[in-house]
Amino acid sequence: MAASLSQLLENPAYQDGTVADGVFGMCRNEDNAMIGRVSSLFWCIWHNRNDKIWNDNVQSPSQIGRMASAVWNESSITSMGLCFRDTNGQFVADLTQWQQPVYSIVEGEAWALLHAMKEVIHRGFERVQFESDSKLLVDAIHSRRPAIQNLI
């Protein structure tokens, strides 16, 4: 993986313009497997940045590369990120967790919501508003059906 990613990232076709131009160029020209690898790398870089900011923990580039490879090779693992904000929208805390494979996207979204609820209780937060990017899960919750098994 490292060699192919390195070759891709050093490709002169993606060096002109902004980083966004390069990324969009890759998305137009590369296959899904390569785009997945690049996405895994970007996610690991972003995760490392957040770990440095919030925990003063930083990894070397080779550690980030190994982590990206592990993320790509374990693509069936689900990751989840939580961000807690106060009533003014100011950051309070965050959390990232990994979960062994789930069977569907909606199950993964439900797992993340359940984990967020448990974390809220653990931290003693009150009057909490939950948000999700999963319309399917939100619609299932609002439908007040006894189970969402039909969606899975």
C-alpha cells in the first residue's frame, strides 16, 4: 500500500493547484480502491491532528502510514466520532471509538448513537440534544415504530 500511495501522492498530475484540486483530481481519475486508501490516509492524518490538539499526543509519519494501512485492511471496522458542545456551541469534549464489523450502515449509526447516550450518562451531562447524519436512523426513531429491524 505505501508504495502505491506514495506514487499516487507524488504524481505530477495532482501537484498543480490546491490540495482540494489534487484530491478532486484523484477522485475523478483513480479507482475506488485507491480512493479508499487515500481517504484512509487523510482520516489518519486528521485523527493524528486531533490527538495532538486535544491529548498532546503525536505520531510519526511512519506510524500514521501504518495506521492508514491497518484502517484500509480492516475496512469492515466501524469508526465513530462524537463531539460535545455547550449551549453556546463551544467545544467541550470529543471521543473516537472503533467497533468490530456491524452488519449494515444503519446498525453502525445506531451503535454510535447508543454509545453517545452512554457517554452522556457517564459524563453527567443533562439536557442533551443528539444529532446524526443518518436520515434513515433519525426517521426510524421519529416514526415511533417498536423496532427498526425492517431497515436492517
